[in-house]
Amino acid sequence: MMPHPLGTVLRVIAITLTLACATLGAAEAPLSTFDRVTIEPTKTSIYIGTVSMTMPPFVRKNGTYESSYAAKVFPYFFSNEKGTLAITLADESLRKLERGEPAEFSGRAVNTVGEERRIEGKATPDGTAGGLRGKIKVRVFVSKRIELIFNTSYRFGEL
């Protein structure tokens, strides 16, 4: 007995629609989703003290996130500083975050008196929201011998 032609056509349409829906669900978010990122205030310990760092949201332009920062050193208030930060994160690294994979980044900070600090770090998505939230570890190389490590969280967009 031959299958009914209408039944075969309906099955083909159903399979096609199922595949189309699956493809739409797996579509990548536009990169504009990653144009703005908020880094939560953070603190790290130093010998007999702490360094607290705050930054307004970073804005991405041409593959680079930029923001300002304020670092407060307790009890060594005379070591407080402010400046600007620039972090490079390629489009492919953003796609890695979106897939739930960690992504490494690098950049530099320059304080108001012109001293430059190298920055390296790693962002690790928390497994929800398509990589839009997660943990971040940032290393700030203050000098050849001094490295500050900050652990905090990130949030892309207006979450």
C-alpha cells in the first residue's frame, strides 16, 4: 500500500518547520547586545590594607570597551588614583561568552598622571542568559613586581 501523497507532504512540511524553529532558537544575538557592560565594584587585599575599584559602565566602540575608574587604597589614601581603562575583546570572544565559554581579554589603564598599567583577565559566563552575566577575574599589573587581582561579576546590556 502506497502512502497518501497529502500525508507525505504534511510530514515534510512539519519536519521543515521543526528544523526552521530549531535554527531560529540557535541564532546568534546581534553584537549590539554586547555594546554596554557593567562591572560590579570590587575589592582586593594588599599588605595591611585593601584596594577598592569602581567603574561606571563600559561602552564598546570598534572592539574596545572604555570607561573610567577610581581606585581607593586603604589605609594608604595617598595612593588613591583615577584614570581611564580600555579593554579589547574581539567579536569572536563575545560569541564564546554567548555560547557559555570563558573568554580572555587584555587592555590598559592610564591614571591621571599618565602612568600606564597593563590589564589581563578572563570572563566566565554563569550559564544563564546567553553569556550576558557571569564572573570576571582581572589582573592589574601596577609594576613589574606588583599585581592586583580583582574578582567580581559582569552584566551586559540593561539587565
